[in-house]
Amino acid sequence: MKVNKKYVKSAEPFFKAMLKNPEVRFYYEQEKAKSKIAMAVKTARLKACLTQAKLAEKIGTTQSVIARLESGSDKRIPTLPFLAQIATACHGSLEVGFSFKHAG
């Protein structure tokens, strides 16, 4: 049987064009931030050798809240005080910063 190979273009130009739209860029950056938060929370929890249930117990919430947060699929954005509680429970501290593109 002969396989028909089709030429596939890169999606990169499409996404670059889409991200020029300020509204699309806003939602893209928001989702990217939620993903970074999710990874940071999971990494902190694992470094502290805590289960989702144990972390939830330490900060007064439920395991399902931690699971949703770590999945990155929760539509809500966690508050800074909530993230600080997680950091403290994991024997760490919360750091917040900004990144800037090089002007020019």
C-alpha cells in the first residue's frame, strides 16, 4: 500500500499573527500564567513530600481544590494569599515578579 505524504506547514506563523491581536494576547498570557502557577504548586508540594490531601488539610481546603489548581484547568485564578498559604505549608515562600521585553 502506498502512503500519500502531504506537505504540512508550520503553525508558527498563524500563532504569531493571532498573538498580535491584543485580546488574544491577553487571554493567552492569562492561560500561560495559570499553567506556570499550576506547575509551581505541584513542584512545591512534591518537594515538601506532601500529598494533595495533606497539603489541602494544612491550608484548610479540600484535595479537589488542590487537584484543580495543579491541573491548570481551573477557570479561577488563585489569590496571592492562597498561594502564600501553599508556599508556607510547603516550607517555602511566595515570590512575585515581572518580566520585561527588551525595548528597542
